[in-house]
Amino acid sequence: MSETAKILGVIPARYNSSRFHAKALADINGKSMIQRVYEQASKATSLSKVVVATDHTLIYDHVKSFGGEVVMTSEDHQSGTDRCAEVLLMLEEKYGYVINIQGDEPFIKPEQIDVLTAILAKQQAVEIATLIKKITHIDHVFDTNKVKVVFDKNQKAIYFSRQAIPFQRGVETALWLNGHDYFKHLGIYVYRADILTKITKLAPSSYEQMEALEQLRWLQNGFKIHVQETEYESYGVDTPQDLEEIIRLGIG
């Protein structure tokens, strides 16, 4: 396989989290969260390599203990994207693309990764791509913790927002799903290697700072984000309560 076709899977795993301290090491029915993410990602047939990128020796040693590949990265990164860029630079092997796999989604489906990376073979010009899922509950349209996205006819993102977009003038909000499809953003990205290097050098943008969404920095600077729909749900863990709910529902 040529370098330009090889895809590196990176799982950023920061130790400190304001809402859930050391959540990468949280136990989920006998396995840590990071082990579950690593094992699921490793099942994706499209990835040439999967590696955990952490900033703490406890996570590093734990990943080593279950036979996973792991590297130490800076404690100063502001995002998983920055951590992915450091990994790309430190590895001797060269890759054409890097996929950022969320370290707090223990039940991510390998199929989600493969459907996202599949578009790279079809569209060589893809700079950045990400997953979206159709919203089926009206409450989710107005939930500011769920990021919405609108896109053009070529599947390129126009804007991401915590607000409900687009707004339907003259229509009762309870009926918004009746006449239009709304999509939420799932936080998994694949970047072309050269683009990843470029976007991590950008200064924070005004839209990004207002919405607290790093992808708006890329859009505001003219980079194109391809969106790919998936039927699979995403189960991120931001708080101990999220983890309790996942265990209660028997997900995974």
C-alpha cells in the first residue's frame, strides 16, 4: 500500500477532564474505556495502524498492559486534533490520512470508521471528512449539547452549530422534523495528512470561540469538510452519569 493511501487511526486520551477525571481508565464491565475504544477501532479494516495518544503515564502503562500501541504526547494540547498532529510527526512511518477516534466512545462501531474512510478512495480531493446522523427526536434538535450541521448538495459542510439550524420561519417547533431532515454531528474526523498539519497552525477563529466548536475554525479559514451519513448512533461519555446510563441501558 502506498504512503498516500495509508490511514493512521489515533485515539487521543487526555488524563485530566473537568467533568470526568481520568475517564479513559473508567471501568465498563471489566474493561477500561480506552481498551474498549482501542479494540473497536482495531476491528476497522481500513486502518493501517491504531495508536493511543496520551499525556499521562497511567494511561500509557495501562494501554501497554493490554497489548495496545501507545505514544506519549504533550500535556499542552488544546484538542484531539493537535494531539493527532503530534503523533503524525513523531512516527517514522508515513501516512496519507489520519483519523481522530474519540477516546470517550467505548462502543464505536468499526463500520463507522470504515464508512468514513471509504470516501477517500472515491474523492481524492477530500481535505477533512466527518460523520453525521439524522436526528429522530425533536428534543435533540434543540439540545445545545448536540451539534447540528447543514451542508450543500456536494456533501460539504456549510456550518455547524449548537443551535437548531436551519430555522423554520412560521412553523411550530414541535413540527420541525415533519418537513425537514436535521442532522447531528458525530465527533470523528479523518484528515488528509498535509491538511492536518495546516489546520493545527491556525489561530482560534471568532465562530469557533462563540460556539466552542473547533471545526468552525477550519471552515472560517476556507477548508472543506465533507460529511458522510451513518445509521449508527454515537454514545459519548462526558460525565460519570453518562457512563452510568450506558451501563444501565446495556449498550455494547
